[in-house]
Amino acid sequence: MIIENNRYILITILICALCTQITRWLPFLLFGGKKEIPCIIRYLGAILPAAIMAVLVVYCLKGITPLAYPYGLPELLSVAVVVLLHLWKRNTLASIALGTVCYMVLVQMIF
């Protein structure tokens, strides 16, 4: 039984590693070298980051209940921290990290 479980675990890890490598190599195989990147790919590269951020904001704020305590205050204050930090420092990673820390402090210690 243990050997069979180990075999399934090994096969799962190998499949995950193979899929990861394929997704890493595929763009270079398709668009590598001197090939011109298609317009649709350049368009998607320009538009998708903002679209993904919008989806993440909606996902993070979907659980707010404005008629029940704490009325969404931790979430909204944390969003404000992220926006202000990003406008001030223009560092996405720092803005998201400090916004997350702000949210966790508000939820765990204040609200």
C-alpha cells in the first residue's frame, strides 16, 4: 500500500513538473528567435494586467456586508492604503504587501 501511494505521488509530481516546464517553454518555442509577436499577443500583454487586478479587487471586496459590523471598514481602509502607497511609491509589490499587513492588523487586532 505504501509503495503504491509513493508511486502515485511520484507520478503526480512528475506530471506537475512536466506541465510547468511546457508552460514555461511554449512561449519561447512559439515566439522565440526573430519571429514577430502577433498584435493580439501584444494587446493581451498590455491589457491583461489591469484586467486581472480589477478581478482581484472585486474578489477581495465581494464578501463585504455594509449593513453588519464592521461594515467593510478593514477592507476599504486596506484598499485605501494600497492605492495611496502605490501612488506615492509606484511599487506594486510593496503596496500589496503593506495593504495585506494593514488588513491583517485591522482584522486581528482592531475589528
